[in-house]
Amino acid sequence: MSDGHRYDTVFWDIGGVIVELASVREGYAAFVAELADTHGLDPETALDDWKSVLGEHFRGREGTEYRTAKEGYRKATAALFDGDPPEGWRATFDRCTAATLRAEDGAIETIETLADAGIEQAIVSDIDTHEAENMLDSFGIHECFAHVTTSEAVGYTKPDERMFRDALGAIQSDPERTVMVGDRHSHDVAGASALGIAAAGYGEEGWGPKADHELEALRELLAVVGVSD
């Protein structure tokens, strides 16, 4: 083990691991509420319709092929205005979602502690690149990551092995010395495990037979990697 660490590299999912998903949903609701107020729409109906179209966008993908969130947001917003979203809608969306964004408890501190200990870190997330970069920047942790792998860049979602191979290749990390932290067993954990990457499931939906480690709190990852808190 190098420097007494069990792992040299940590791969992180973003949604539900670094970013609190409830805060993302709150941003969506704030965005639609502002549109409704500006354009005289019923806010509850508008939000239901917006979320329905966005859900249909993602459900319509083939297998692990990725459909960008930015196109889903455009479709969902356009549906509220007979197919033509209002001018400046994306700036409003970015502002509203940035205002509500919160990190998962312990995420920032854990990432910074790992970085200070010399552990290499990378993102492996089913997300648009623009959103990933903005989220990391908003929390002031972008520089903690040696590489950011997104489904938009690769074209596929986890558990597709291309997601994990992209990150492994970009930073030349050894799968046996790498651990993936994710909140979904069938995507993050199983996908990593298939390539010989250790997997740490965060929360009950990440736990299961393929998980080498089961985390109730993100700070527990420090002990898993072998870094002092």
C-alpha cells in the first residue's frame, strides 16, 4: 500500500453523493415558479407538466445511451409555452438552480481531506459536463479532482464500462487501487465492480452484494481509504 493507504484513487458520483438531490429538485421548482409568475401560468400545473416532460425525455433513451439534461430542460420548458421557450429561460434556470444547491453532509470536508492526503480523485457521473463543472465550482472543490468524466462527454450512462474506463485511462489509475463512491447499486456499484474497481455504496440504495464497503456517512470513506480525519 502506498503511504499506508488502502486506495490511491477515489471516483465520485455527483447526484446524491456530492450534491443533495432534494436541493436540485428545489431549484427546478423555483425555476418553474418564476416562469409561472412571470407568464401567468398555474404554478402547480406547470411544475407537474415540466417534470413529466423531463421524465419522458430520460425514459426515452436506448439502453445506456445518454440523453443530455440540457435538451430535457429545453423540452420541458418549451412544453409550457406551446413548443417555444421564452427568451432568457436558460439564464433563469441556471440562477434558480444555483441558488438552492446544497452539498451532501460531509461531502466537501471528505473531498478536501482526501485531497490534502494526496489521494487522487475523479468524477464519474451521469450528468452534463456544464452542470458538473458548475456544481464543483460552486462548492470550491473543482481543483480537488484530476479528471471529470460525464455521460455527456462519453455518450453513455453507468453501469456502461466506458464511463469507468474513461476515468481510469485519463488519470492512469489501477482498478485494484481505486474505489468508486455511489448511491445506486445497479449503476455505480455494479458498474465499478465489473471492472475490478472497489465499490463503496453510500446509503441503502447503494448497498448490496457488489459493494465492498457500505457507507452511512461520507466521512466513513476516510477510514475506508486509510486517511486520518
